[in-house]
Amino acid sequence: MSNQLNDTDKMIWGKHKGELMQDVPASYFHYLWTNGKKEDRLCPVADYIRRSLFVLKKEHTDGIWE
């Protein structure tokens, strides 16, 4: 994926637009994940979440990620 987001890239939209991906709260990524991004195969943010699930699950243990 050529537009792959990494920790030091900026969030491209939403409530945390412009913040570094590593600084966006795991709870916000969980919200996106459970509200449709889990199924989105073309979204760079969904791809970032998918690749970061191991860490995000540790940061937001109250969330159901499956």
C-alpha cells in the first residue's frame, strides 16, 4: 500500500486530524474500528489500525477488537 500511514504520520481526517498517529488515543481507533473501519480494506487509517492491533489492544483493554 503506497499511502501506508506510520506512527510519525499525521492523522488524515476526523476528530484528531493533524495529530501524529502515535498520539491519537487507542480509544478513538477502537471507535473507528467498531464503527465500520474494520471492514474497510482501502482506507489507510484502517490499515494502520490493522497493523497496530497488538499495541492498541494493550492501550485500550476495555475495547472488543475482534
